[in-house]
Amino acid sequence: MTEPAEQQSYSNLTIAIAGAGRMGRSMAIAFCLAGIKSNLIDLKARSGDDQQATRQQALDEIHSTLVTLATLGMVKPDQVDYVFAKVSYYHSAEVAEAFKDCSIVLEGVPETLEAKTAAFKTICQHAPHDAIIASTTSTILSNDLQILVTNPQRFLNAHWLNPAYLVPLVELSPASRTAPETTARLKHLLEAMGKVPVVCKASPGYIVPRMQMLAMNEAARMVEEGVASVEDIDKASKYGFGFRFAILGMLEFIDWGGGDILYHAGNYMTGATGEQRYAAPEIINQNMQQNRIGLRTGQGFLDYENMDLEAYKQKKLAAFVAMLNHLDVMPGQVGDEKD
């Protein structure tokens, strides 16, 4: 492996992004915004005209996105071209040059094992032997991809959420043979970029896709059942569901309201609908038995016993008020009616 992340100069780092589609372009923007050089590599063999057209399309999209971000204050307008210059584009015949000096390679080709297999073969042929290799798959387990990589201790999955240059979260999923320092180095880099990496084991759906899949399916079912209009379901998700979970984590929210509420609500919904998907998992039942209700008992999914609860609540309420301002839905006083 190369030098530890805490000693590494990120300004001299070059990232290889294998795959020049939507996710590849989005990650390239994220890196150039952080001042890190990236080589965006189109692995698909193309004819000369198609090759040039694809290159121009990718670079035009990246540049136009940076211009838009400049209007939103994410980059200074006079710095757009400087930031854009951090991205270099390579086509399939230039892979040897594109990979040779890269210490981290991110694979972002289509979500098929055939495409992944071909991509990792090319990467392992041309990238340095000690370069970290990370897939960005949202569906395939890291354990199933690690076998495609030589020197497998350098491999893990790094699932970015679109658009990668805006969404802070990156889900890191080490495989069974991933070296701890591999995860630590990539996590440190992401944190230095201002990202928020989390680590999860190789599990279908990782964290966010697994949670949001259930929520999205339930929203679609409510449309199907005629529970509410599409517009009102979306309002409910933005101003209720999303509003709260932008401030409180999902498990933190259970503790905030009380795990007993979830326990009883789950029992009611299971009985009322006849659907087992609403039943509480065993950990909720165990928490009830152990009186791990949340804030009220000092223990829940989190430990509150040595916490200044008033300061904690004040901080969260301040964040909720800031979110009201952001959404422009701050409650107003109802004036006295005039005769």
C-alpha cells in the first residue's frame, strides 16, 4: 500500500474513474470541486467519431454543471475553468496512460457482472498493484466482486448517491478480505473532501437503498390503494417524513419519540392491515422488555444517561427551526380579524 492517508498530500493525488457515464461524471465533479485530479475513462471501444462525440458530451456536461454550481455559490465563477482542468478524459485505447499513476480507482460501469468483470480485468492489468480499487455498485455485494480483483485486500465497495457532487453520504462496504487500512484510507479521503462516509458489511441494499426501497414501495402502494393523491403523498414525504429525518437519524428518531410508540404502532398496523411488513423486529421487542425506550429511560438505541438532554434537545430544535426557514414554511401568527 502507499503512504497512510493522514500523511498523504491529496493535492498530488490522481483518482481514476473507470466508466464515463452519469455516475462517473458526477464523481469527477465531486473530486474536482475538492481540488483533486481525476482521470475519467471511457472503457467502451468506440469508432473515431463516436469516441470524440462521447468525449465532448462528457466534458461539456461536467463544465456546464460547474457553471451551474457557480451560480449557486459552490465554486467561484472565476474558478470554474481552473476547477474543470482537474478532470482529464481518456478513451479505451488510452487506458494504460490513464491508470498508471492513480492510487485509487473507482469503477462505475453498468450494473451487470459481465460489465464489472471486463472492467476489473482492465483495471487490474493497468492500475498500480497497490492502488485501492472500489466499485460503486448499488446492487452487487462487495464479496461477489472482490474475487474479480487481484490483490483483493485492496478492494471494497464505495456506493455514492446521485448526484455524487451534492449528496454527502458515501456507503463503504468492505468485502471479506478487505484490509482495514484500505477502508481507513478511502474513508479519510472522503472525509477530507467534506463527504460523510459510513461503513456497512456486505449486505443486500447496503443502508440507504434498503431503507428507501421500503419507503418508496409504500408510497407507491398508497397511490395504488387510493389513500391520497400523488401530490399530497409527496408533500407528506417532504414536509413530514423528510423534514424530520434531515435532523434526526432513523434510530435516533425512534428514541426521541419512544420505542414503545413504534412497538404499539407496529402491532396495530399489523392487525389492521394483515401485513407482516409492519411487525416490529425482534430488537424492538427486546428493547421493550429491557426498558430501553429512548430519551425517557436514558437508554434506547443510543445511550443518553451521561448526556445533557436539555442542550441536546435545544440543538435539535434549533436545527428544525433552521429547516423551517430553509423550506420557507415558518409558522406565522394569525392576526386578529378586523371588523
